Amino acid sequence: MTTEIFFIAIVAAVAALFVHAVRKTTRRGGHPALGPTVVVAIVFILCLAVPAILVSRGLLNQYSSIPAPGFVLVGLITLGTITLAFSFVGSRLVAGISLAGLVGYQVFRVPLEWALHELYSESVIPVQMTFAGRNFDIATGLLAAALAFWLTKGYRGVRLVFVWNIVGLVLLANIVVIAILSTPVPFRYFMNDPVNLLPSTFPYVWLPTFLVQAALFGHLLVFRALAQSAQSRRIKSGMAFQYR
């Protein structure tokens, strides 16, 4: 029960941070048909409410069919996450949040990995889904804290941020694949117990439908911020060359 409460607290904290960031950066000049309240409502309905309802009705507890309903749901939400990151919402967030803030946001993955390790100790998930096994995603969160602190001190580390972002995405993809191959699907690879049933268990369904999406969303925003920074440098270099 303690782990469950802690997990819900992580979800609530990330959700609150998202609400604050969206409302702060899209309050002015946002899309006329999609204000910050509408954006937040859509995200919460698709990523939190719908998965919770489907789990409560047992509709995601089906792994024998290919593709499993839970995987279809996560796939659709992932497409929505990518779309949101490259929408006006993503543009406003990138413009209104510093690079240090975008990087530091990923620190939430540290307590999340601790929660996963506790679930393993409680025999809820298999060891390969934790940092005691094949999940090294905690490194992304720890490095995010150090890198964000470095950036807040005024040091420039664009290349370092780019490398960190790539590594973070790879580690995120790694645990997603491991989690899928640990579920009772026909192509299951990891046969050790316990089987991974988090995608069909409340509240842990929010791991793939919300927290993983939050991590992916953050990485995409960092890529956008780096791209804009590179473009700005090219424009300034061109202007400097023009006035020589």
C-alpha cells in the first residue's frame, strides 16, 4: 500500500508540474480553440481517466491477442504525445522554459525507479524491470539533476545536453521493450516470475500511459529547444558575417 501511495504521489506531482507549465506558458498567445485548460483536460482524459476506466472494467487484462488492447492504447497515446510535443503547446513550453528546466524536469525518474524497485521487492514485477536488473533509466534522472545544476550556473553544455537526451531516450526505449517482453504475451521473452501485469493493473497502468509519456514528451521538448538554439546561433552568425 505504501508503494502504491508513493506511485500515485509521483503521478500527481508530474501532473501538477504539467498543469503549471502549460498554464504559465500558453496563457498568452495560445491557439484560440485550445486554451491551456482544454489542453490539460484532453491530456488527463486520454492518459489518466480512460486507462483507469478500461482497467476497472477488465478490458486491458488481455494479452493473448496480437496486438494486446493495452499496447494499442499505449501506442495511440504515444502518437498523441508526439503530436502534442510538436504542437503550439510544445512551442510555448520550449519558449517559456529554460533548457535547465526542461532537463531538470526528468528528475522524476529517480523516485519512479525507486518505486519500481519496491514493487520488485514486493514480488509485483520481475527484476529485469528494475535497476537491480536491466533497467538503467535511473541514470537519466540522476544525470538530469547534475546537468540542470550545471546549466543554472551559467555553463554552456549544448552538446552535453544532446548526448544526455539521446542516452535518456535509449534508456527509456530499453525499459519499455523489457516491460513488454515481460508481459504474458505470446512473444514473451523473459520467463521469470512474476509476470508484468502493470499495464492492466490500477494505478500502475499510469506508468505506460502517463509517466512514460511524460518522459518522452520531455525529451522531445529538449530536442526542439536544442534545434531552436542551433538555428538562433546560425542566424546570429549570418548577421555578424553580413555586417563585416
